[in-house]
Amino acid sequence: MYSYVIIDDEELIRKGTVKKLEILKEQVQCIGEAANGKSGIELIEQLHPDFVILDMQMPEMDGMELLPYLAEHYPDLQLIVISGYRDFDYIKQAISSNALEYLLKP
């Protein structure tokens, strides 16, 4: 079974994403949630997930800061970005940090 952490400042988005992935509960499990990048890093250090689902716009540490940090410190960690922004700089940062996917929400 694969485990993941979701990092998004919107609780409703976190809960909705976890709920949508419940159909895959035999294959994937959410092991933690964080509302910003700093808290997300702490969870990753403690829980060692297989992949991370993250937002770009968050307080304290946003996705633009978090993505390169994760790429450098956790190069084998798989990253999926879910964002409400089509901003090319965000997409470029996700690509340069080896994110698997950049999905638009809602």
C-alpha cells in the first residue's frame, strides 16, 4: 500500500481530495494533512510518505518554496500539485521540481 500526505491551506479541499481517493483505499492511504509547507515538511520528516499532494498558494511556505525544497531533500518523493492557478511560473516550478502532475482545481 502507498501512503500520502496532503498539503493545502483549504481544509475543504484536503477533505475532498482524501474522500475522492477513498475509492483506492486498498492501494493508497492518507497518513497526514497540513495547512502549509512548513507543517507539511514536518509531516514528511515524521511519516515518510510515498507521495505528496500539494497546493501552490499557502501561508507561511507556499508551493513555490516547498517544491524545490522537497526536490532537493527528498528526490525520490513523488509530487502531485493541485492548484487553482494556471500561472506559468507555478507550472514551470512544478516541472523543474519533477512533479508528476499539475492538476487544476476545482
